[in-house]
Amino acid sequence: MSDEYKKKIGVPESHALNIVSSQWSQRKGQDTDTYECEELNEQGDVIARYTIKDSTSIYPPFGRSITWTQSAVLDS
């Protein structure tokens, strides 16, 4: 799953995207997974943090959206 998020965010192939926490909620016909992630460079240093929301409609046609915000950029 994180490969899909890496592509969406634009994280380089040589970097890793680690999910550090997740939360699930269901509201107004939407099933939403929220992930707090860290981007790691080639040396394993955390260089950025992201919040990713993956939302799917629980009713047909079961539309899906992935949105993200960058919550922090750290010096490398």
C-alpha cells in the first residue's frame, strides 16, 4: 500500500515511506483511513512527515480518493 502512496506524493524510489500510525473512521457514507507517515532518505534519516487520507464511499459506485498534506519537512 505504501508504494501507491509514494507514487501519489512523489517520494523518490530510493526513499522509503513508513506508516507510523493509522486511524479508521466511518462517517457520512465514507470509510476513511488516516495514516501518519515518515519519509526516510537513503541513509534512513527522517526528512519529511505526511498525513494521508484514503477515503472510499461505502455506497455504489464505491468511489475512492487519496489526499495528503505534508506536516513537516526536516533538515537532512
